[in-house]
Amino acid sequence: MAKPPRVQFICQNCGATHQRWAGKCDSCGAWNTLVEEGTSGGIGSGPASLRAARKGRAVALTSLDGDIEDAPRIISGIGELDRATGGGFVRGSALLVGGDPGIGKSTLLTQAAAALAARGHRVVYVSGEEAVAQIRLRAQRLGVATSPVELAAETNVEDILATIADGRRPDLVIIDSIQTLWTDLADSAPGTVTQVRAAAQAMIRYAKSTGAAVVLVGHVTKEGQIAGPRVVEHMVDAVLYFEGEGGHHYRILRTVKNRFGPTDEIGVFEMSDKGLREVANPSELFLGERHAKAPGAAVFAGIEGTRPVLVEIQALVAASSLGTPRRAVVGWDGARMSMIIAVLEAHCGVRFGTHDVYLNVAGGYRISEPAADLAVAAALVSSLTGLALPADCVYFGEISLSGAVRPVAHAQQRLKEAEKLGFGQAVLPRTSEDLAGGIGGKAFQPAELADLVARIAG
Ligand code: TYD
Ligand code: MG
């Protein structure tokens, strides 16, 4: 007697499977995310697992010596994109581009597709969200309507694979978006974890077996996750996030995972009415028009991936009318700001107790480096005392809870970028690196945060 098909409940947030329905997922703690899905179509289940096993061949690692070169790449010629992918799309790999709806993912990939097609590659753009006519309209707006990119409006994986199997092997296949795909092998609705996982698996298998590069587009939820299928992130070779702040024209393509290149790399673009424009020198962008004489602004010399980026950090410390003063941070970690405030109060005799504190990173930029501590502290003290910082000074360094200023990596590179942009002074940790070449010797290297505070209040 055939067993009745087993049902499972799959968390649409993290992809964990549960035997019984529950209001809350044990695995990720999300509420109301369990959805009943059939078990067929899972990898290794169904008829596929009945095929006869084939013997593979194991090779000695050392025997690979010499015949492996760098991963073969397809270069788009869009510098910022190639930088973020680690030097171009890798053949036979799958890449996920995530981002909020409307941020410009389709725009970016249309431009990339056109650039690659112009270099003689066969590029297929599969859209499950827009009709071919709509893609054409966008291409017209981007000025690439005559490019030899092939367009297809399909959502079924088997149809897509049949479509692209026609003709020359494609070099790049773009799937916009993974959430619209569905495969005959799984019987859940499109957009569910089971479908997205099975469809992604099929596309990744296609990439590996044909040597084409496959780009999957994924939408991100409000909480900043690729909607539903976090699981896809683990399956692909590289994950890029396309992000930007509301109201700003800048878009940042950020590498969060890359099996073939560096992570934490960024590509910077500006959205215009004719599509995305590369921003080759992001420092100039994030420094904006600086009002040098205003208190509360400090320039942080940061590093994103392999590239130095100068960003202005702005603080506003104002007397509060509230019992509990407000603390608000945009573009940096709020907990870290509280920590800096606590260190300033404990070790430097500065009082923020009755003040509201606001911190903003200019240009809609987001900083994750602890090296920004020193710049944040300088901006806070400058705003509190009403004394402007020197306009041509950059800051970087990590602050420990004891008030010590700790060294950070890439000091030389940060100083070089600052010099290039006309900065003449730096406040940085004491490092063993030889900094004689940097900043013309005008560097202040405090051992303690208190030294910097004394100098600002000076
Ligand atoms: P889109 O690429 O469709 O976003 P996604 O695929 O991430 O959902 O971009 C949509 C937004 O970009 C839309 O608000 C209009 C804007 N846009 C421009 O400003 N200039 C352009 O040239 C294009 C094509 C779009
Ligand atoms: Mg889109």
C-alpha cells in the first residue's frame, strides 16, 4: 500500500522543517511563518533518488597542481560591478543579488547584460516579473535597446532551461527574480521556500554543468533578509546586496559572501534618469559639501573591502527637555555609540547626561568598522563643546572600554586616501607601522581617548 504523502511545515523565514504546525518557528524564533508544504521535490527525494548510483572518481589534491588557474571570469567592463564580484562573473558559478524592491536591481542587471552582450557574450535575461515589452522600455531608457541581449518572460524552471538550451551556450543567465520561479518537481506555490530552493538548485546545477554564470535576483524583506529563502544564500557561490538609503541617489553593491574573491568589497553607483552611473571616487561623494567650520563634524578614514573611503560623521549634542534624553543613530551601530558615550563620561570627564545625542553618517552611508570610534568620539565632543574640529583632519582608531585607543588595520592606506583628497592632519592610534610617509608628519597619536578630548577642548 502506498504511503500517503507526508506533509511538512516549513518556516518561510529560515527554511527549517517541522513535523507539526506551531505558531513560532523553533529555529529562528519568527512568528506565523510555518506553511504546509509537500515533501516531494526536495533534493534527493522523489524519483530522482531512485536512479542507479554512479561511481565518482576521487582525485588527489596534489595532482591538481598546475592545472588550476584562477577562476575563469566574464568581465562586464562596469568597473564598480566587476570590483564587487571580485573581478567579474565566474563561469559555472551562481551569484545572488539581493535588495529592496525598487532599489535598482533590474536596472543594474540590464546594464550589466547589455555591457556583456556588447563584448560578444551570449546573455539571456529571464524576467518573471515584467513582460518583455516592459524590459524593452527600461532598456530604451538606459540607452541599450539595440543591444543583442536575449529576453524571456518565463517563470517555470523547466521552460527556462529549455529556452536557453536553444542555440549557443549562454555565458550569462540572469533570473529576475528567484521568488517568481517554480519547478514541476515541487508542488508548493511559487515564492515558498520549497519552490525557491528547488528552483535555485536547478539553476545552480545548470550553471555547474554548462559553465554559464547564473545571476539570481532576490527581494529582501523589511527585516533585511532575502525574502523567505535565506537558504539560497548558502547554496550560491556569491551574495551581493544592492542597497541605498531612501531619498539618496547613491546605491552600494556590497559583497557579503564570495567563494571566488574578497568579501566586504563595495561598488558605488548613482541612480540617474538614465540608469546607474559608476562613482569611481566614493570619498568625494560621502564627504559632500562640507561646512568645515561647523562643530560636530569629523571625517572618518574608513576601509571598505580593499578600498579606502572617507566619510563625514556628524553629531548633534543638544540640551534635552526630556527626562530620558534621546539617543538616535543613523548609519552606525546605536549600541556602539552608547559605549563611546559611556567611555567619554567615565574616563574623560565629559557629561552627556542631560543632552540629546544624534549621530548621522553623511551621504546615507553605513559604517560597520569599529575603527570609526575615534571619529565618532571627536564629533560628539566637538558638538558638545561647540568647538569645530580642524577642517583638514581625518580620524580613525578603535576605542576600548578602558579608554585606550587601539590600532586598526590598513593605517597606511587610510592616510594615503586622506592625503590624496587634500587632508593635511590625522588623529590615529599609535601603530608599529611606519607612518613617516603619511600626511607630512602631521599626525597626532593619542594613547588615551582623554588626550584627544583635551586637545579638542584645548
Ligand atoms: P528597478 O531596477 O526596477 O528596481 P528593482 O528591480 O530592484 O525592483 O528600479 C526601479 C527604480 O529605479 C524606479 O524607482 C525608477 C528608478 N530608475 C531611475 O531612476 N532611472 C532609470 O534609468 C531607471 C531604469 C530606473
Ligand atoms: Mg526588478
